[in-house]
Amino acid sequence: MKLFTNDEYKQLVENGSNFNEASDDKPVVKLFVTNTRCCWLISEINPEYPEMAFGLCDLGMGFPELGYVDLNELQQVQGFFRVLCRDESFEGKYPISVYAEAARTVRYITTDETSLRNAALKLKNS
């Protein structure tokens, strides 16, 4: 399965070219594994190591976190009832920090607009 469209990949690498700089890019793609609670919002790819992506990672255990994920390993989690998929309807509307704050509150990655707006306000006021 192709994880990213060409345009998504270009945006991810562009976002990742700011490596070692404090960036708060919008997530470009949402990946998930069917029949699990595993989900990833990917905001950048390291251009020097294109198998390494950064984003909000949720393994379905109640504590999503920002971090790096090896895309090769991610593709290997597939099994008979588990398929790695890309949410083709996802559009990152907020910086990754907002999704992370909302996820900390509800304990999983959410795209609920109310949760995201509340998280954005909380970050703005802190």
C-alpha cells in the first residue's frame, strides 16, 4: 500500500527540511491500522532518513505522544485482520501541537472540531 500521495510526500519532506528547528506543522496524513486503535498523524519526514517520520503516535493504550516512527516498521504491522490504511478524507487544519493537546485530554487521537478548538484555546492561553 502506498502510504502517501506524491503531493503529501513532498509536503512531508518540506516540513522535515526544517530539521532541528522548532516547527509546529500541520499533520499532512493520517494513518491507521484496521481492527485496532492504532493511529498516526504524520507531519514531517526527515529528508536525510526518509524512512523516519515525525508526528502524533497513538498505539491505542491511552497515552498518545509526539515522536518518531519508522515507516518500514509501520508497514510490517499488517496481518490477516490488520491493514495499514491512509485516511483519504483527513485534512490537517491545526498545528500538530493542537492535535497533541486534544489527544492528551481525550486519551486518543481525535479530529473532533470542538476538542481541537478547545485545545487550541488552551495552548493560546498558556
